[in-house]
Amino acid sequence: MEHPTKHTLDAVGPRLKHLRQRRDITLSDLADQTGISISTLSRLEAGLRRPTLEQLLPLARAHGVTLDELVDAPQTGDPRINMRPIPTTDGRTIVPLTRRPGGIQAYKFILPAGHDDDEPRLRTHEGYDWAFVLSGKLRLVLGRHDLILGPGEAAEFDTRTPHWFGATSAGPVEFLSLVGKQGERAHVRTAATAAPRQ
């Protein structure tokens, strides 16, 4: 096995352990989510066993990351298409979906399960945001409103309004966010308007 591949595979164990600890779940919890035994998960994290593709796929799904991020694969192809996820210190993952300067920017957010008594830290900035929930439950605090949005639900608001996003204790949440400069909004077309008859 060539050295770069060996180094990549050797680094998977510590990365698996870090992802699990960042989500604050036990090996038992992860075993329930993936169908992989606790002993196998423990050996994978300790680097005593090399992961197979059949193990990596459910692990990536459980941790809410791409397979490339899980194994830290080198970036290939067009970087405008293959966007690298950005992990944050609080366990969130941000996937930029656009790279062009200016205009509306698109992001995918993956937030770990939260605590229902989390104290939101509201923030403001210039712009306009449109959020669409893909899975899980998104808690959106928007000014005086404290909302729970489910899959398929969306919210749009002026980001000068104090706001905060978070997951609930029900589990992780994934949502899309379109952010534009002040005055730039996402345009939603609900139905085609028939032309008047002459």
C-alpha cells in the first residue's frame, strides 16, 4: 500500500473519535445509529482496524459529514462543484454551495442535537436570509419570536432583526440558507400567471 493512502487510512480512527465526541454521543449510541458493533467502533477509533466502505458510509451519514471529509480525501475536480465542509468549534458544519463574489450566497448547515434550554445568542448583520429545513427540527429565534421549523418549512427575514439558529434535543438538523445583501431577496414563484385572453 502506498504511503499517502496508508497515512490517510491511519488518520481515520482519530477523526472518527473526534466526530463522535464533538456530537457528545457514546459508542453505544453510535452503534444503534449505524448497526456497527460497539467493539468494532472502538477498534476503528483506536486505529486497530482499517475501515471498510460498508462501515464508512453509515458512519458518515450518522455524523452528518461527507465521505471525503470523513477520510480527509484530497480535493479533486472543479472546486466550484466539490465544496469542502467547514467544521466549527461548536460542532456545526457549514457547506458553502456558491463561490462567486457578491450576489446571493448559498450554504448548507448541519447542526448537532441541541438542548431545549440553550440560551440563544442573538446577532444581527446587514442582509436578508431565507432558510429551508431539509431534515430535523430547526429552532429559530427571531426578535421576540421563538419558532420550531420542520422539514419542508422555510423562513425569510431581514438579518438586521436579532436572530439565532439551533437544533432541538430531538436530534441534528440540516437546513439550507440563502443570504443576500440588504435589498436582495430570494424570489419565490408560486404559480404561473396565465396571460389575459385577447
